[in-house]
Amino acid sequence: MKKLIVCMVLSLLLQVGSLYILNNFVFINSSEFSSKKIETKKDLTKDINITIPKDADNIYLSYEGRYLIYSKDKTLYIGETKTGKENQIKTENNEEIMCYKWLDNRDILAVVEKVKKNGSERIQLITYNAIDSSKTLVKEICKYEKNIEVKNITASILTGVYYIDINKNGSKSLVYRIDRNDDLKKVDINAGVLDNMQTMQHEDRLVYQDKITGKIFVTSPNKQLTFSSNKKLVLLGIDRNDVLYMGEVNGDKIATVIYGKVNENTFSWKKVAINSPVSRNDLYFSNKSEILINDNLKESVKNLTTGEEIEYEGKLIQMKEDFIVTMDGKGKLTYKNLKDK
């Protein structure tokens, strides 16, 4: 037994000694290697092959531009941008689409529609999957009444909430909230009629503007946001980092963008002046909290944050995260990268 123990100890000492010699003398000049994950972005601008009517209205692309929706003669169409295939969004049982919006990072539309159920007209929220044209009921919202309009849908995939702005007779806004458990509740707002509303992506908080007074409010907790500017302000949007963007208005154009987070002192928010004021639709706020601006006369899109600028031909349809979408005189769409690949 003693011999066995001695042999085991000697063997252990020999192994430790060998490792010590290798580590401190043999491999002392050896290179150290480390692995690093390299992420490559796919080029979303390749193989785009779709042509739409030149007089199409309300053209909006899904998150990565795989699908688009447009209206023509009061009819909605979904198009697959690489194949050019189009389908009319057909309604069943005389449903009427009142409002729609692409969900972030999804090829899915959030749709508010009017339907007839059990002899009465109702308003409900559904989702429409562009990949397989399937519809899923999310929640019935309220009873339909004459002169009701659905003005806006805003949603967050991360928190799983939808907010729907329903206007009655042009004089009163009702905001409904639907969460990931499909629970419905009416939101208590400090405004008679809303101009715009946006939800944050990481927090279940709604930012909205009173159309009459121009005041800006945020929920959870409810408070008014005040700014040092003495100019008329409009709520422009919120990016994926929950950065809120306000615009100082000159006439009906945006002359300055003020931006920051609602938990920060609004008097310390950043300001970016726009040399030639633009409309709201000519502004885009990226996931990196960068501000992009379209100049229709120069046919160019400029990143006001980095100074980079890209030219295009035709009519600009939409600015996306990594590319812009233009349409030529025949209705053919082209995607162009914002940065060289």
C-alpha cells in the first residue's frame, strides 16, 4: 500500500513539474489567441423586383423592407419586394380597415378594423401576417359609433403593448391600451384631442401631445414635459433607445430638433438646427439615435449626426434603418444602402 501511495505522489509531482516547465520556459514566447464573434449584416438592398402603381398612396415598408403596403382606389395591397407578388388585403363579412401600422422588427401589420358581430358594429384590433396572409384577433376594443375615426396605433414588441387613439366626432380622443395578456383598459389622458402619440420601446409609457394646447405629457407616472424653447413644438417620434424627438416649428416645417430622454432634465436636451426647414415626413430617427433628413430638391439624404450624405434618383418613398427606398417614373422601387457595402 505504501509503495502505491508513493508512486501516486511521484506521478502527481511529475505532472505538475512538467506543466510548470512547459508554461514558464517552453511556451513563454508563444502567442496568445482570443476568439471574437464577427457579425456581418446582410445586404437588404439586393434583388428588389417590385413595381407599384405610380399613383399609389400611403406606401409603407416592413422593418427590413421584405414587404410593403399601399393603397389605391380605397383598396389595400401587400407586396413582396423581391418577387413582385402582390395580394389585395381582402376583408371578410364586410370588415372595414380603419388604421394600420407595421410592427417593429416583424413582417406583421397591426390593424384596427370595424366588424359586424351579433347584429352590432364593433371595433377590434387584429394582426395580419404578410408572410402567409393569416389574421389573428388580438382584442375587441369598443362599440362602433357614427363619426368615429381611428387616428393612430403605436406599439412596442418589447413590452407587448398596443395603444390605439380613437377620435369621436373630431372633438374627443379616447386612448385604449392592450397588453400582452390581451387585457384592455382606457388610458387616462390630460388632453381633449391628441395630435400625436408614441410609446417607448423598453418601458410601458406613452408620450402624447394635446392638439389644442400643444402640451406634451407622459404616462406612468403622469406628468407634463416642459421645455426651454419659446417656439411652437411638435412631437416627432421616439427611437428604439427611448430617445424622444421634438421639433421646433417654423411655419409648417421643422426648423430645429430637440431630443433626449424623459427621465432627464428637458432643459439639457440636445438641439440640432436644420438649415432648410423640412416637413415631419422628411425626418428619420435611427436605432443609434441618429437624425437623418431628406432634401427633395437636392435628392439626397443627410445624417445630421455623422455628416454623411447619400444622393438618390427618383422619388424618395421611405428612409429605413440601413437603406432608403426610391421610386422611378414607372413605379419601380429601388433600395440604396445608406453606407457603402
